[in-house]
Amino acid sequence: MSTSSKPYHHGDLRAALLDAADALLDQGGDGAVSLREAARMAGVSATAAYRHFADKEALLAALALRGFEAFGAAMAAAVARGDVPPHVARGRAYLRFALARPGRFRLMFGPLLARAGAHPPLLAASRAAFGALQAGAGELDAALRSWGMVHGLAHLMLDRAIPDAGEPEALINRLIC
């Protein structure tokens, strides 16, 4: 029983937990994310966190969903600018997103994606993101070629595996045209 006479009101605890977990993700990848630590950062007990997320995977799925929503918005905004052809805009936005939020990017396209069927909103968001890529590329094979190229390039850039690559933005503009 609480010793406080104040009623418990946090506001939007689910969003606060996701914000805390997002910060943990940026600091150390999905291995750094825990319900207990997210709850601590949000200023609530670990028990309170379990009212919103059944387990760590549910929290990570919600983070990945948030990532796919931001990813889709970034690609749509890039296309809407109209300064380059849509397929170029999407490809550049893909790489910029990966470089800006590597932890989020790795979570979105990591092992959790294979279990997305257990998290229907995440599955729908990941399919919508691929749908946007496919809309720009046309047929499925062309979409897969484009996706494979930008996804592989994103990982090579994140892992700093490209020798003498120069500035990331210059490399993106040179290769995605």
C-alpha cells in the first residue's frame, strides 16, 4: 500500500516507457533495453511497466513499430520535396535514416522482424515500408534489388566497412542517383 496521499497519475506512461526505451536503444542497442530500466527512467516501478508491455519483446516490437512509422514518414517527406526522382529520394532517405538512428534501424531489421507475425501492428508497418519501396521500383524483383542495395550499403556504412568512403552525405549522393 502506498504511503503517499497523492493519487497515482503519470499521464501517458506507455509513451514515457517507449521514450525511455528509445534512449536506451540509442545508447547501447536492443541489448541495453529492459523493462526495468525503462521504468526506472520513466520514474515508475517495474510492475507499472508490465501493465503496458507483457515482456521485453513486446517493448522492442513497439519500438520497432515506432521506427517503421518514422521511417515511412522520412521516405514520404523525401519524395514530397520533389528535388530528385522518387526512387532516388527513397534510397537516400533510407540511408540517412539508418545513419541517424543506427540502434533503431538495426532493431527494425534485426531478428525481431522474423517474429513480426506475433506483433500484427509491427508486421503491418514493415509491410507498408516495403510497399513504399516497391511502389517506387515497380515489380517485385526490381524492388528487392533496390532494397538489397540500399540495405547492404546502410550496414556497410554503419559498420564503417567502406575504406576511404569520405563524408557519408557525399557517398550517399554519389551512389544513390
